[in-house]
Amino acid sequence: MKYLGLIWSNLKRHKLRTALTISSIFVAFLLFGFLFAFKEAFNSGVRMADADRLIVRHRVSLIQTLPVSYGPRIISIPGVASVTHMTWFGGIYQDPKNMFASFPVEQGSFFDLYPELTLPAAERAHWSKTRSGAIIGRSLAEKFSWKTGDIIPLTSPIYGEPSNQAAWDLEICGIFDTTKKGGDTSALYFRYDYFDEARPRGKGEVGWFTVRVANASEADAVAAKIDETFANSPYETKAEPEGAFAAGFAQQIGDIGKILIAVLSAVFFTILLVAGNTMNQSVSERTGEIGVLKAMGFTGPLVLVLVLVESCLIALTGGLGGLGSAWGMLTLKNPIASVLPVFYVPESALLLGSVLALALGLISGALPAWHALRIRTADALRRNG
């Protein structure tokens, strides 16, 4: 601790350069936090998938529908424990910018397939009695300040307006949460029976089926049986694990994700190289002062440690500051919730970023510190002169 004053004096010598170096590292690790937030967002569906859940969709494309009558046939296949269905609705609230994930679902079996979604018993009972009722996720409710009992009018560019109405007027019957860390609570679910009765077209069709298999180890075999059951029919199916389905769904915007990650990665490492070079230069130019310290009795190893501590202090100040700011910003508010509802800096990224910041300090300070250890006092003083 008694050497902190000396280290602090070195940092204050070129205040502007020190501030700019810390700022560069701060920006780099701020981008690092956002980089991992994007990565987490694009992989969230795969990460949340259950091993015993299958998705059964149209073989040709996800946008093509399946007959709702496939449900009873799927449940009769050996190895299938339960089944439900969902359909992408594409609901818009007031403004086209306010589109969010919304699905008509089979209310009776929905929670059997998605037990991680929690809803109070009273609200679930209210939903079962309300034909035009809906349940919404906690984050969606907070975004629009909705509460139980509110009537929200939605429009759909896919299905148009319901018969004899200007919009789909849905009553919020409950607000659900999730037991999975990082789970998505930005969606709305409403009753399929109401949807199918009111929609002007596509009656009796659904987007896809969610199937729970009795034994997760037999998921591939059950998927093959499902596809075999509907082979050579007008609506052939493709059954796949939920994780594979989520990955395929994400690939629709995957190119954008890869571009964002590539750009952020390039900027991050470029800033690190610049910052590391600046720190190296800052320490190397004090060769003469190192000679003075050695002449005063400072040992070579002690000088090495002082140089490394100074370098690590700069790197950790900027690195931890950037990581903390990224974490704080995304914890307080998701700026792109309408596009990526799951968007946060995971704990693993904070730990990795901290290690990288420390490594940056050690690596950028290693060469000048080794030089300070090896240089002779007379040679260092000569350079100072």
C-alpha cells in the first residue's frame, strides 16, 4: 500500500493520456458487454429449450400452416406424452412499431407443455372463463403499463380484423412470469377457440404443434414416427427438437446478428490494441526514472511489480467500468425489447470480461516491466541524461 502514492503520481503525470487510455478501454469493454448481450439474445431460444419437447411444423416452411386435426393423431403416436399448438399472430398495438410476439394457443394444454410459465391460479381460472381473454408476460405488461382487466385492441397484418370488429379486443386476464433465468416474458397468449371462430380465413389451421415425449432419449425416434405418420399427405411435417427449431427461427435474422457481432468484435479488439500500445509507450518512456528508482534502492522485482500494478490499474479501471456500465444499462432497460426481448449481459460475460481486463493489464505491462527488471541502473540513468 505504501507504493500507491508513487503509482498514483505516475498516472497523473500525463493526465490526458491516462484519461484517454482508460476511456478507450472503457468503450472497448462496453462494446464487449453489448456483444455478449447480442450473443445471449440470439441463443436464448436454444438455451431455454427442453430436451423432451419437439416442434412439429410444416415440412416446407414455418410460414405454412397445419390442420388442427393433426393434434389427436399426434397424441396417439407411441412415445408422445402430451401435445398443444401455437400460431404466430403478429399482433400490433396502436402503431406498427408496437409489434410483439403474440400467439393463439390451446388453453387447456398450454401450461402442460410450458410449466416454466407461472400464472396465479385465480388469473388462470379467469382466463378459462373469458373467451376473448389473454395473458401477457411481465416485461410486456411493464412496457405498456398494462394491468389485469385492461382491454387492448390488436390488429394483425396476417389475419386482418375479426368478423364485424375493427380490432381484436382482448381482455388481460393475467400476467405470467417464468421460472427460467433469462426467460422471455414479452409475449401475449390468447385463446385459439376465440381466434379460430373470429378470423376471416385459415379456419382450422395452426402454425405448429409442441409435443412432449415420454422419454427424452427417444425424442429422435418419436420425431421420425410423427413425420412418417403424415408422409405423402397434403401437409407433410417436420418434427425436430425444440432447440433446433429455435435455432432455425433465429437464423431468419441470423445474418444481421452475425454482422453485428463481427463489427463489435472488430471494434473491440482494435481499441484494445490501441490502448495496449499506449500503455506500453507510457511505461517505456520512463526508463530514466526506473534507473533513479533502482539507484535509490528499489530492487528489480519490485520495479517490475510496480509497473505491472500501474498497467493493471489502468486496464481494470476502464474494463470494469465498461462492463459495469453495459450491465447497468441493460438491466435498467432493454433498448430493443421489440426486436430482441431477451437482451442482457450474462454473468459469464462479466467474469470473462474481468479476466480479459486483467490480462490486458498484464500483457501490455509485461514487456516494459521485464525491460525495467533487466535494465542496468547506469544504462537507465544514461538514457535519462
